[in-house]
Amino acid sequence: MSISDASFSIKPMKKYYLYIGARQYGPFSLAELKSKHLHHHTPVWREGLNGWVKAGQVEELQAILPAIPVPPALVEAEEQVATPLADARHSHLKTRFFNKVFFVVCLLVAMLLIIFGLLVNR
């Protein structure tokens, strides 16, 4: 069997174009795109696409895109926002309470000193 007898269907490599800022860049092979630091929102185009699309929408680019971190659940996010405010409110209430207690204790001590002074001077 010779090479001419074998039926090879060689597909041409896809060439990709990037649109960054106000400029178009390319063409790039898939291997070249790996060094271009693509993001999921980077506009790309290749033959076969109807127009510019986000890189995250092109199936063959998924492997070279950085992983998207999963956001925390909404309940946790609300708790994280509410907790510092709640802590600040409780802290303020604790401070006011201790200030009032300290004031009352000082008044009692002053009254006891006055009464003790009056009794001693008799």
C-alpha cells in the first residue's frame, strides 16, 4: 500500500482572530492562543462562526481558558455582609451598657464615700 493509495483527509488548522481593545489580532493557531492569556469574555472569531463571540462560548477554547472561580452561595454572601454590621451594632450596645453600669457604680461609690465621711465626722 502506498501513500497515494491511502485516503487521508487532512483538515486545515483553524485560525483564530482576537479583538482586544480597539484592535484585531491574528490569525493564531490553537497552540498559539495558549500563550495569549485569553479570558472567557475575550472576543474571538474563526471561520465557521457567524460573528465575533466570547471565547467562553467556543467549545474548543474551553481547555485553554482559565478556570472561573465559583462564587459562594447567595445566603453565605448575605451573611458575610450582614455579620460585620450586626457585630458593630452589638459592640455599640455593649459599650453603651458598660458605660451606664460604670456610671452607676461610680455614683454608688461616691455616695458611700459621702455617707462614710459624714458618719466619721460626727
